[in-house]
Amino acid sequence: MSTNTASETDTGPKFEYDDRPLWSRVVDDPAPALRWLAVTAALIAVEFGAFVGGILTVLDAAFIGVTAIFDVLFGLLGLGGISAGVVDFQSNVSGAITGVRDTAESLPTLLSRHTIPNQGHMASADGPWVDTFLGLEPALAWAFRVLLIVAYALFAFYWVFRGWLVFREHYRQADWTPSDDIVDRLRDHRWGQFGIIVLALFLIMALFGPALGPTTVAGNIQSPYSNEIQHFDEEAGEVVTITAGAANFDSKSKGAGSQNVGPMTYDNFERFHPFGTLPNGRDLFTFMMGGARITLIVAGLAIGLSAVIAGGLAMVSAYYTGVIDLGILTTADGIVSVPRLLLLIMISAVFANHWIANVLDGGFLLALIFGFTGWPFLWRAVRGPALQVAQEEWIDAAESFGQGSRTIMRKHMFPYITGYLLVYASMSTGGIIVGLAALSFLGNGLGITPPTPAWGRAVSLGQSYVSGPSWHISFIPGAMIVVLVTGLNAFGDGIRDAIDPETESDEGEEAAAGGGA
């Protein structure tokens, strides 16, 4: 075993550095890695279809993003023929990916609604329940599936973190890095842990939304008249079959008389609604799960694009300074000077008939707009740390050894600003989520295209009933937006205090600031 030992003083702590390749370190001590891999394989196996579907969704989004950039560039250069070829190529590849993803997601998994069904009907006026898991009533069957999904997902998140701990303890080259102290401080930061829990729960909604809902978005919201359900009709004295759309029509929540299906209740068709129904009779819980997925996908794409642009430009402006820094500053000020809502409306109108506007039901275009208009806020936040690190002695030492500018920025500057970028990105994500909800609330062609669920549209649908029996329509989506934004800000506060304990503020400060919306 070849190791190097380094220490700052003769009496201070010594740190070991193992310069062997990773595979060699694993071969010498394979037991921890094999134990971790065995549990990981079991976690993937029980949810294999959903796991593959999630990977293909990410790959499809990344591929669409790359082809969209090339399409716009070729269009600006007047190369219409090449641009059309790019669009055709994108359509064919995305279609193939979608087909494979749908096949993968159709595979039965341990926690799917096919394995633990909650939609059923009563065989007679006195029961029992038919077609539900173990003959349980729909509310209990649904709750059992939800508890299993949440437990599985939380353990999976923990096991990923456990994998990092195994790597740190057994296979990392250095036995200590500054990230160890950051993680240890974050594990003792209660406000930051609250943010992590909130973010984990909303990620579960996005990843497992189709299984969490008492019904599906396709069957209850997008194509209700193509989906049939059964229920016991007391007047006819038998089990009858109707479409979900017809059942929705008689399950509306409009706050008047019998037209209200509140939270944790059944409608007249023996369907359980954890959050009640919308004014059009559709299940609000299912609507919120579908909205969580599109919201987090769009917000993630937007903040990722902003972070890449902001981080790259911050390092470039800090390293070269002078005219380049002034040019980036002028560009950022020009973008910030135009109200973002106006930019959203203008760009959405320009690309209204473009194929990009149809991707993710308009969400991909919104992600691009938020990304390209939001980077100045992140750039201003990380420009200071980038300027600070650019003046350090190790940068001069790297230059004296002949390292190029790109190598210096990648190896010596980027790790330094990553923490700051993560802090401000998490806080800015809240502003993007609020912006998406606001656009969907306004409607008129803005935001996510109906009938795809959007949180802001639910708030808009229920604003007329907020003071009556159907208060749940607006209150629940609004509360979920507030909790998510608060959690993102708490997560950012926790990372900031873990990076620099001297800046630790009172827990809860800026919790609902919105992150630069």
C-alpha cells in the first residue's frame, strides 16, 4: 500500500493520502463496497421499471435541451435546412426514448398501484370491498401504499448518503477533506435538516407521483372519459360501470350545498379523495402530485442552466477581469433591467408556435427562459468569492507551473465557489417555483399548458371558494408552495452556515424570502 503522509506542523494532526487508483483500493478491501452494492441492487430491483423510467426521463430532457440549443443557433444563422433536420432527429430519438420509458414504467413494481390497488367498489350496500388490496377500504389501501413508498424513498436517500460515508471511510484517497467538516456541521444544523426533509418529501412526490395518488393523472385529469370505473348503485341495486369523467361531473367542489367533496372524504362513486376535489370534480391530490413533478423538473432545469452560466461567467470575469468583466457586468445589468415577467410573456409569445413550446407542455420553454434570465442574480452572488479565490497564492503558483486558464478555473477556482453557488441556487429555486405558480395562476396561455397539472392553476380555480366549504382547493396548493419555498431557503441557510460557521444566523431567518424571484 503506497501512502503519503502530510502535516502542517510537527505536533499537529497528520493526514494520509493514498495515491493508488480507486479499483486497487476496492480490491484490497471489497467487503464494505459489496455490502453497499448488495442493498443498492435490492432497492433497484424492487422498483426497476420506475428506476429505468426516471433515468430515461432525465436523458430525454438533456437530449431535448441540447437539440433545442442547436436548433435556435442554426435558425439564427439562417441554416433552415439543418435546423429542420435537427428537429426531425430530435423527434425520432425522443419518440424512441418515450416508447422504451413507457414500456419500463409499465413493468410491475413492489410499490405500484397494480401491486397495492386502492381503487375498488363495494359488492353490495353492506360490503365487502372488491378489487382493493386485501379487501381493505380504499382509504386504508391508499394510506398503506403511501407509507411504504415514503419509507422506501427515505431509506433510498439515506442509502445514497451511506454510500458516500463508505467511500469516505474506506476508499477515498485523502482521509480528510474540508467537505467532511461541512457535512458534519450540516448534520447538526436543525434548520438545514428541516430543509433537507422538505426537499426529500417533494422529491418523493415528483419521483413517485403516479403511485402516490389515489388515481392517475391520465385516468382522472387528462383523459377521464377514456377511463372506466365501477361503483355500487344503491338505486339500481347492482354494480354499474361509468367513465371517470362522468363521475367527476357529479363530484365537483363548488362550495354550494352538496357540491363539495372535502379532504379525506369519499364521493358518491366510492372514490377516496385525500385532498378533496377541484371545481371540475378531478382529484386534487392526484393533481398536486402531477404538479409536483412538472414543477420540480422545470425548476431543476432552470436553476441548473442558471448555475452553469453564472458559475462559468463568474470564473471568467474573476480570472481575466478588465474589459471581459465589464462586458459581463453590462450584459447582466441589461437583463436585470427588464422585468422578468415581461420577458417571460414576450419570449413565450415569440416561441408560441415553435416545437420547443410543446416540450413538457410548455415547461421546457419556461425553464430556458428562467435559466437565461436568472443567471445574473447567481453571477452577482458568486462573483465576489470568485474574485477572492482568483487572487490567492495557489492560483499564482498554478500559473507559474504552466497550467492553462481552463485548468486553473476547473481545478482551483470551481471547487471554491461550488458551495456558494449551491447556497444561492437553492434559495433562487424558490423564486422560480413562485414564478411558475404565478404564470399558471394568470393563465391566458402562460405557464404550463392545460390539462397538465400546475399548482398555480389550482389556486386560481379555487380563489372564488376560499371562504366557503371548498376552501381546500386554493389553500392546500398555496400551503404546499409556501412549505417548499421555505424548505429550499432553510436548505440554503444550512449549507451557508456549514460552509462558514461564522455567518450562522438565527434559524428561520429569510425562510420565506422567495430566493430572488
